[in-house]
Amino acid sequence: MDAKDEDIDAFYNDLQQEIASSPRRDTFIIMGDFTVKVGVGDKDTSSIMGMCGIGQRNERGDRLLDFCSVNNLCITNTRFKQAKENRQWTWESPDGRTHNTIDYILVSRKLM
């Protein structure tokens, strides 16, 4: 969360270059700690994410959604409801009261 905007820009630019340099027929699976909140999906984001996210989307979450949209990726871990609530989130505050999903699995839409 403390990353500078320039560092985030560099990360997305590097990732975009890797995708652009790959053959079009390639399928992508990208996993990682993006430290963003995409929140719960809606009709406008249904091609990118599901309805099983948690919390409220932040500005960096918008950036991840834009990246996914441009690259035909979807956020898979927002598409499935977990049987246990503690499997839904990937970050817990030190006091144990706040939970967020900040780690995501992105895959090419053609896999969905």
C-alpha cells in the first residue's frame, strides 16, 4: 500500500510488455499480491470479475480492472463463493476485525 505511483506504473508497464511480447494464442495465468481492493462485482464488471469479492473497490482496484479489461483477463477468485468465509479474504488487520482480498488470480478470459 505504500508503493509510489511511479513504482506501480512501472510494474504494470513491465507486465504489459510481457503480455504484448507473447504470442496471441498464449493463455495467461497471473497470480500475486496486487495489494488492491476490487470489491464486489456488478453488471459493468461482469466480464472481468464475479460477484463474490469483498469490501469496496479502491483507485488501485480500478487500475487492475482496467488492466484486465485491456488484456482480456478475468479475476477468478471473485467468481466463486467460498464455503468458509475465512477462505474469501487474503489479508487480516492486526486486530482481526478487518478483512480484505488483496491477492488475485488473473486468467485469460478464454479459459472461463
